[in-house]
Amino acid sequence: MKKLGWHFLSTVIFGAVTTLGAGLPKAQAALLVGNTESNNVVIYDERTGRYGGEFIPSGTGGLTSPDDLTFGPDGDLYISSGTDTSGAILRFDGKTGEFLGRFDQGGQLFRPYGIAFGPDGNVYVSSFRSDQILRYDATGKFLDVFATGTGTANGLNGPDDLLFGSDGSLYVTTQGSVADGTGGISFLFDSQILKYDITTGASSAFVPKATPLADSFDFVSFLGLAFGPYGDLFASDFANGIRRYNPQTGELLASIPTNYTGTSPSSNFIGNLTFDPDNILYTVGFDSTQGNRGAILRYDGTTGKPLPASGQTSSLFVPPSANLQRPIGIAYAPITVPEPGVTIGLLTVGTLWGARRWKRDRPQRLSDH
């Protein structure tokens, strides 16, 4: 999904499926989507949009509200899981979805969201409900609290996604909320994108304020981050839309509308982002008026042009589906999607390609995430 400068490339080797399904055409890549209301991760054919079933069954390893899906340099899949008063980072085999155990050992996570593998070899995790970023070593041992909110403007107010740039800087989206220490939050500040120097801990407001997009409920709620073509920084807005920024200056270069319901203001909200190697941009959304049923949207990452599936309108790649229940996390992975009737565990897949990332569940200002 993400990362300019932090893709850990490896050779992708695809094998045959030793079942009755062998020999049938298969997608050579997949989209993994985290459902925050069904507590599972599902898989879709990245080219056709065909549903491939559960990659990680509901509740596996205690999986709760999976918001961020991040592939580590080891090829394993790391997922943020938790509630307003607890949280964990769960580790899964990136090829099969097999549960490998809890990654974080120590520290306190409260509704974790973003996960990022740093150039220093450490793992950074945002703890949304405690306004903190925690740091772990490569084995999951807790090191320290890297940053914490102070309840002031331009601070770490409701941290969401984390993403390292090619210069080693850490980008962080914030919701603008302040935790009260008992699980509650107050919306006191602007949603922002912050930038940290991980050597000194110094931070600045990379995007201090954004104007609500036309179809939104008149607020901004930054969520996912991804680097796209030419190194530009893309940020999703839960309230509706995707923005594209100059990664050096923070200048807004373009905005992409994501209203697929046609309502005004839009009744659909937007989750995280991911790019495939062809610079196609994917995001997920859900319709709050239809039981939070979700959809997958697709765009040309260079031009921002919608790329709907055949027969679909707007930017709908996968139309609203009961298989998508308030989806937030999305990740690109070069693994084979099973044919109907073939379980994922029977697939032979290649080594995963990257520290790519996504994320999570967002509030409507009327309710939290």
C-alpha cells in the first residue's frame, strides 16, 4: 500500500494450487480489506474485484476492529486490533493468514491504528485513545513512548496513520481529538498531518489545516497515508475525499472526490489507501445509511481519474457488498486469490513485497471511529 523508500522488495514466486481448482486462471495479486464490524480480513482479486473469502477469519487471535494492515520487512502481516480501552498488534503469516501471535510486548495501547517500520529498525505504533506513539524493537519488545499529546494546537491529538518518508521523517495523521484519560474524547483542534524527526523527536505541522471538501459534513478528518507516483503524499479524509500533497512543502496539489452515493452531504465515509505497482490507487468506504455496508473504490494514481469496474458508476471497483462491513484497512499483496470453493490455506504464494500500509475506522464527529 504505501511506502516510498521503504518497500522491501523481494522475488514473487507463484505456485500451483494442488486441488481440483488447479489450472483455472487466477489473479496474481490481491487486495486485503479489514472489516471493523465483522472483525475479519477478506480478500479480493485486484484485477477483477472478485471476492475470495476470508483471509483471516473473524476474531482470530482476538482480532477486533482491524484498522491498519501493514506488511513488515519479514513479509508478515501486522494488524492493529483493539477497543477504546485496550489494544494489540497481531502478527499473521502474510502468505496464508495463519495467526503467529501477538507482536507488542509491553507498553499500553488504546485503540491502536497506525503501524510503521522505521529506518532505525524499530516499529512505531499510534495509540489513538491515549494520544501517543509507542516504539518497539523488531522483536516486539517495548522501548518507549516516542511522542505524546499535550492537549494543545499542532500536537499529537488523536493520532491515526503513520508513514515514513524517503528522508526518514515520520508522517502522522491526527483527528484533532483529545483523550480525557477515561476512554472519552473531545474534538478541540483541527485534523492535521504532522511530521517528526525520529532522531530528535521534534515535530511540525506539515498540513496544519485543510478546507472541508464539498460533499463532506463540513469537517476534515485525516486518516490514511500513502506515497504515490512521483513521491507525492496522498491522504484520505474520512469525511470524504483524498488529497495529494507535495511531500517537501505540504502544498496541496489536487483533491479527489470519493462520494459514490451521490448524496449531499455524502453518506459514505472513507478508510485507508493503497497503491499497486501500476500506480492504481485503491481505497475503501462505507455507507452510514445502509448499515455501514462497504465498497472498494479505484482511481488512476497519476491523474486521479476514477476507474470503476465494468458496469459500475462513479469510482466503484467493488460495489456495496455484505462482505464489507465498515471496512477501514486496505492493503495490496501479490498473493493468489482462491477460486470459488478453494480455501486460502491451500494456495502457494510468493514472498510479499513491501512495507505497505493502511488503516482504520473514523468518527463522524457525532461518534468516535
